[in-house]
Amino acid sequence: MKKRFFIAGTDTDAGKTLVTTGLLAAANRQGLRTMGLKPVAAGCEQTPDGLRNSDALQLQQTASVKLSYEQVNPIAFEPPIAPHIAAEQEGRALSADRLAAYCRGAMMQPADLVLVEGAGGWRVPLSMRESLARLPQLLELDVILVVGMKLGCINHAILTAEAIARDGLRLAGWVANHIDPAMSCPDENLATLERLFRAPLLGRVPWLEAPTADAVADHLDLRLLLGE
């Protein structure tokens, strides 16, 4: 079995990494070989080993297929800003073709489940010519959408799903991630999204005081995703 997906979010703080590590942990429990990639990341810290991004480190640590950090996160920027702005400030060029090449290199390792995590929302620019949405197109990946459950999430979720469809990609499933513990009418918002989405709901992650990959995995169902 080889399953590969792109993890998108309705916004920067939707919880893509949290859900991605949860999906990896859930697959690990089934004895699957798992791989997590974060091809571009902004908001990295200088370490003795070079720039390191906390999200990419979580993917590296959770996945059962052990890759070098540079394989997980080949393009890293220190300032926590939009990737294309960080690249411009450093005089570097970003392209989806280059990111896809890095991903294909890592995916030469055998794995049952590969999750490629995006950056920001669906239309985050790589340059003035293309957005990161071009990457899952090049890699021919189905998409898993992480919906950050907060006020306004219905609009953000539906617009993102429409953009995914316009780009010719399939929405394989979505995850409701409760990022606002004070959100009004969370059940009603979830029910609305379930009615409007054609893709299956893979899980509802509650607000967690101390979230971990294993804690999130308890709230996810991989059966529809893996074709079981």
C-alpha cells in the first residue's frame, strides 16, 4: 500500500502540523511505514546544526521512516514571515518544481503513508508567478484539509475546498481541529461543514491543553483514508 497526501490548512494557525503528526501516529499504530515532509518552512531557529523548524522536527520525530532533517525540510528560513518574502530578503528563488524535486528524492525511500505538509493557507505564494498549491499538482497528491474550528471557519473551509477543486485536485478528507476553546456553537458549525463538504470527516480533534501526536491520533479515523 502506498498512500500520499498533501496536508493543507484553512489558515496559518489551523493546526496542520498537529493533525499531520496525529495521522502519522495513527498509522504507526497500524504498523505502517510513515513519512512526513515539510518542504518549505519559515520561522526557524539557528542551532549548531543549522536552521531548524519546530514543525518539521515534529514530523521527523513522529514518522517511522527516519530521514535527515534536510530531507524533511530542505528549504528553511529564519524569520516567521511568508516564504516568498523571506526568500526575497535572502535573494533566493522559490519554485514548486524545485520543492517537488526535493519531495521526490525523499519519497524514494519505501513508505506506506507519506504526508507532505504545506505552509500557511492554500494560496500562500512561492513567488509572484506561482503558489504552493502548485506543489501537490506536480506530485499528483490528494489533499487532506485541516479546518481550524473558530469563528469564520465555514467561509475559510468552503473557499479552500473550492480552490482545491478548481486546481484539479481531489479532497480526500478533512479534519476539524478545535483551536478556539471559546468558540460559539462548535457542534452547529461542524454539522454545517459536514453537510457542505463532499469529502469524509476523518476526525474531530478537541481543544487539548497539552497536545501530542498520540493524543490527536485518538481522535482520527484512517479507515476511509487508507481504503480499508
